[in-house]
Amino acid sequence: MSLPAVHLVAAARPNLPKVAALWHALAEAPPVCAPLLLHTGQHHDAAMFGDLLEDLGLPAPAISLGVAGGSHAELTGRTMMACEAAWRRDRPALVVVAGDVDGALAAGLAARKMGIPVAHLEAGLRSGEADMPEEINRRALDAICDLLWAPDQASATRLIADGHGAHRVRAVGNAMVDSLLRHLPAARARPLPQGLVPGGYGIVTLHRPANVDDAPVLAALLEGLEAAARHLPLAWPLHPRTRARMAGFGLAAPPRVTMLPALRYLDFLGLMAHARLVATDSGGVQEEAAALGLPCLTLRRSTERPVTVLAGGNRLVTAAELSDAVRAPPGRARPIPLWDGRAGVRMRAHLAEVLAA
């Protein structure tokens, strides 16, 4: 008797470390299903996707839809159509979507409209900013998905309070942390970029539209980074989106900040492991910093990862506050329950229950 097929959907780069946790948990235990990786195409170049597959030990996608570019509506609509066509040819028993990007929402909607059960990996996160595209996506996915895998107990409790049945909700832990712990030894062995010494620098990452798509906002952030770099050398692996916006706005890189190309997963993880602090607008980097005990300055008005703030290792700051925050950063985050490298195992256990029912 053949095993039921489960499609793990990855659209953008941040999805991959999350689905990798489940992939490896399924591969390293008695089989409960036949997992297949489906890539929608939202991120598709080597720097943003292909190299990450190799670093995470994932196979090439079994299904590649090749849908990329366009507005939120265009990308969502074309991805839904492509998912529907793929699943008419090869219908899975269940679909897993991760995170809050447009491709994840599109896949979840397409599957549910076809009557295919859907699990949301990273359910229950909320920033409180109702107009943020990611917030819209994660709320919509939580509303339609059959299984809701939350990264912490507070997120699971929120989902149940919102009316989701307790049998659908499971606090499984943080899948990003699973991948971090699995690959940290290899990452620590990677050489640092020239001129950087362990403990002697901070890291910058910026990519969110609210920060980089508005010229005055981005200019203020660049000024804040330049001021902060007077107190601590900063290294900035530049996201392709941010690079394009800086060029389009005619904004120069801060002179005191070491600009780096977009890095492979293991190289970036190694850079974080040896840093003194990180300034970021990335949700995943906030989580990784907490797991590493790395002080984090989040350049946003809110965060959907408040557990990292409550743990003491993360602080929300503005561009104007950045220089002072670099001089007096938060401390190490306290250990966060369930962030122990076993999120994939817990997801697998819940999946096995559902598929056996």
C-alpha cells in the first residue's frame, strides 16, 4: 500500500528553513507519508533559493510552478491557478504551507477550494498591524487551514481563543530553530568576510517594503546605520530588493558600513553566530537571534514575534534610536519553551494522527 502524498509548499526563501524541519523529521523516522517539495517560484534565483536547498540538505523540488513577479493580486492569482492545475494532475492527501508570503496564501486557498486539507506551519503569529500584507496573509491562512502549528504556546492559545478548535491547534515549537540547531556546527566553521573578527561587529538586514520602498524612510535608516557604525562596525548583506531600491532612489551605502552581497544560509548563520548584535526587520532573524543569544534591534513599529521581546533579547527601535541602542543593546534572550530543535518531530506526530484517522 502506497503512502499518502503530502506536499510541502515553499514560495520564498524564509519558507525553506521551516519546511526543512518537517522534511528531515519525516525522513528520519518510520514513514507516515510521502513528502514532496513544491516550489511556487516567488523566490527563484540561486542566491535566494537554489543555494539554500543545498545548505539545508533538501532535494530539488518535485514540482516547480515558476510563478514570480507582479503585484500582490497578480502573484496570488497566478499561483492559485498553477497550484490548482498541478493538484488536478497529482492530488496530495494534505498540503503544508509555511509563513505569510503571497505564495503561501495562494497555495492554501487553492488547496482548500479543491477540498484538500491544509496545515499552516507558523500559525498564530500577529503583529497587530492589520494593513501589513504579511498580517493579512497569516490571518487569512489561519482562518482557512485545517491544522494550525504554532511556534509557541501563546500563539496556540490565541488561536483557540479566536475560535479554532483545540484539536486543530498544536504548539509545536519553532521550525526555524530546528534548522538553525541542525546546521550551526557547519555554519560556525565558515570563514568570516575579510575584515570581520568574532565579537567585533554587528549585522544589518533590511528588506521589508515599509522600510525600503519609501525613499525618505530608507534614507533615515541609512543615516541611523551610519551613526550606529561610529560605535560598532556593521556588516550588511544586502537583499536584492533593498539594493534595487537604493539604486532607484539614488541613495548611497553608509560609508562606515561594510556592504556584503546576499549570503548563503550557512554563511549568514555563521556571520550571526560570531556577531555582537543584529539590527533587522526580518521575523526569521529575530527568531534566530533569540536562539543564538544574540541581542536584536528590530527596526519596525511592531513584531509578530513578541515572545522574543518578552524573553529579553529583542527591542523595537526607530532609525533615530539605533545609535543609542547599539551602545546599550538588550541582553541575551532567556530560553523560550519549545524552541528546542524538535518542532519537526511534533509536527510529524500531529500529521501522523491526522493521516491515520
